[in-house]
Amino acid sequence: MKRLFPILFACLCLTACHKNNSSNGLLSEKPITMDDTLIVNVDSIFGTGDFPSKEEMAMMGNVFYQTESDGWAGTYPGWYVQEKIKAVATDKELCSMARFSSVPALRAFAFSVLAEKRHEACFDIVCAGIMDTATFSAPSCDVIWGWCVAEYMILTSQWDSLFSQFTLDSLIVFTPDLSHLDSQVWLAVIRLSDTLEMYDRMRELYLEGHDNMLVELARYKKESDKDLFVAALKQYKNGLDREGVCRGECDNKTNFALSGLKNWQDADFIPLLEEIRDYELKRRYIDYGRLVVLFKAVMAYDDDWAYHFMEEIFETKQAYKKTMYPENLYKAYYEEPERVRFLPIVSKYAKKPYDWDWYHSNEK
């Protein structure tokens, strides 16, 4: 029952928010919801009336132009095609495009126009489009971004504050199989954890394929989760060739497990931490991100074993001569609560990264 309560609570909030979204600032000339009859074959409207021709739409392709300028004193021709659609399309046609267009970029564009209007159909469109894994290009001046339609809709809803953050987070977290929204699921879980007990859903999300949930699960230090972390740590070589080069899609479970272990110190993890250390020291191509989380996880033990672990890396194995090891030691030490035990090693071998001051001044 304890596990069921947050899900029921979130669903009730979603329903209540949807029924009352007009009171939250959503405006529309004529309310159109997903219950209305939309134009399923919406692409057929192009080439009719004042809509862009099929040739213009073909030129536009699967691209959603974020700016008129191409960054080189020129203009994207597709920008004017978008503006023409924006000028002539009715709300019903925009809703139809956002749901049923065969072009991912056009689905995202139509939703952005509706978001500008704070149209009450936006919530239904996000609910229907949250599984939309199709991608499109989004040039902004001379920089071209790549987006997934579902993530674009989620982020646009956040940027334009279309719904409460709680409503959006609940939708993201309690909708299953959103591996294409991995980072958004993680952030939503963190925000909801402030008000809801999220452990059970976090564990489910991890089993659904959200490896980053290991970072949060470690905070609970549950004996029943220990096998999950041991299994993830053992995958440190997955996807890597003999020289440590990532071939294809590499497994990040080990790095997420290490990130979590700065909050969970247990003797059962020590053999694998030593095994990973020895592997990284022999690896020709270094995973700098892994080094930082490994150092943080070890220093969090803050005992004699941890000190000798770090000492062996930098003195016995002379890792201070290896590229980026001193810089990552500096990051690991100064990005976390100070562990004075390790100060002699840090003072002797750590090197301040060249961008440290810039990064941390902008972080504030």
C-alpha cells in the first residue's frame, strides 16, 4: 500500500491538473482537446489553399528551424515555410500535425506553436507523444542540434511552464518504458523525491533499463540492492576492446554504480573497486569520467584502506605521470566534502584543471 500511494496520488494530481488547466494559465481561442476529431491524414493539407506546397515541404525535410539566420548572413529557406504554416494553420490543424504528421520535425514544430498559445490541448499531446522516439534536426544559426520528439515536447513544456513541474514529473516517472527520456526521468525522480517516497519506483526504473537510477538507489543502502551494484561494477569492461576503446554502445552501469557508492560504503564492494583500479591503470585509452567517480567512491570510505588505495595509484603505480590522473584527483577531492585524510596525496600529486575556475564561477 505504501508503494501504491504515491502512484495513486500522482495520477490524481495529473487528472486534477488536466481538468483545471485553464485556471493554470492555459489559453485558447477555441478549446480543442484530443477528444475532438482530428485530421489523421494531416499531411494531405499541404499543397491546398494557402498552405505551403508539397515541394516546399519536401525542401524543408525533417528539420525544425530554430532561427531565421543560418549564422553566415544568410537565411534558412525552410524558416519561411514554417512561418507560412504558423500563419495559416488553425488550432485543430496544428493539433493534428502535432499528433499525426509523418514528419517528426513538423510534429515538434506544431507543438511549439501550440505551446506559444498555451493551448489546452498541449497536455493531451504530451501524454500521447511521450513515447515518440523519432528524431529531427534543429538548426540554430550555424549550430545543428538533434532532438527526440518526446524530449522536445517535455522540455518545451518546462520552458514555457505549461503545467506544474509536479504534474510533468509525475507523468514522466510513472509512465513505463521511457528509455529515450533517460536524463529527464532521472531529474524528475530527484525532484519528486522531495515530496514522495520513490524507492520502489526507482528500483522498477532501474530494471526497466534506467541505469542512472543506481546513483539514487545507493542512498538507501539496502542489503537487497547489493547484488545490483556488484553486478554493475563487474561490467566495467563491457563494450570495450583490449585497449579500452569503446566499440559501439558501451555499458555505463559501472560508472553509475561508482557514482552512487560515494553514498554507500561496504566491505563487499572493495574487491571490485581494486579490480577496476587495476584495470584502469593498464588501460591505454582512459575513461576520465570513471576516474573521478572511482576516486570519489574510494575517498568516501575515509579510512586506512582508502588512503592506501589512493597512495598505491599515485605513488606505487606512479599514476601522476599519466594524462589527466592528477586533474581528476583534484576534481574528486574538491567537488566533495573535504576528506583531510587524503590532503597529503592531493597536495603532492593533484593538479588544478585549466578550466576549473571558469567552470565553477559559471556554475554559481
